[in-house]
Amino acid sequence: MRYNGYLRYHMNQETFEDSFNLLCGDKIGQGAHRTVYACKLCPDRVVKVEPDDYRYFANVLEMKFWNDHEHYPKVARWLAPCTHLSPEGRILLQKRADPLPKDFQLPDQMPSFLTDFKRENYGILGGQLVCIDYAMTIPNPSIRLKRVNW
């Protein structure tokens, strides 16, 4: 059962803040389109929140890309899995990757479908380098490797 219509008109600010504080822990990052928090309910997840005042739909794009490619191991191995998306796309839960160690040597070549090559967009999950911010990917991915500049 979806409560969107009811909550939109009946939820007061205190109830919203209480719900937010139940789900979101410490702020662990922020980008151009979203703020990322530790997830209090599932410590192995992060919560990506996209504000109302700027809707790029980064959460929706990232979840769609994951759903479209999660069963293709040659693509999925490069991505931190998305697990839940709120009905309006403002909140996304994603598996939490560890930050890259300072001495971690990034590869000279990466898959062609990835586009935003910044160190902070990557982490380690299950001993593997994964992209944690892939809202801006090429929709029809090529797994061919390309030379990248970090």
C-alpha cells in the first residue's frame, strides 16, 4: 500500500524529520545532485537523498542502470548494487562500499560505459573496485576498456 498522497498532505515536519532520522545516520558524502548518509537500519547500505529543489533524477537513473544490468556479470562487477528506491525516487539505498585506501592504485583503463572518473566515485566492495556513483553512465554499455585520466 502506498501512502504518498496521504503523507504529502498530512505529514507534519516533525514526522518527516523523525522518519528521516530513523533511516539516515551520519552524512558521509555529497555531490552535485545528492547527499549520502550512512543507513541506520542496514549498516551495509548507504542512503542517497536527492533534494526537492533540484531534480536530476540521479537516483532513478542509477537504479534503472543497476536493474538493467545486474544479471550481466561483466557490467555488474563494476557497480555497487542498488537495493531500494523510494516511490518518487528521492531516496535510494545502495550497498555500502569502503572508501579507497590512500595508496590504492587506480587502473589506467576502465569500462567504456563509465563516464565520471573521480576517485571519490569509487570504493571497494567484496575486495573489488566498484563505482558508487553511476547515474551518468552510457545506457547501452560496452565492456571494452578505455584509457582514463583520474
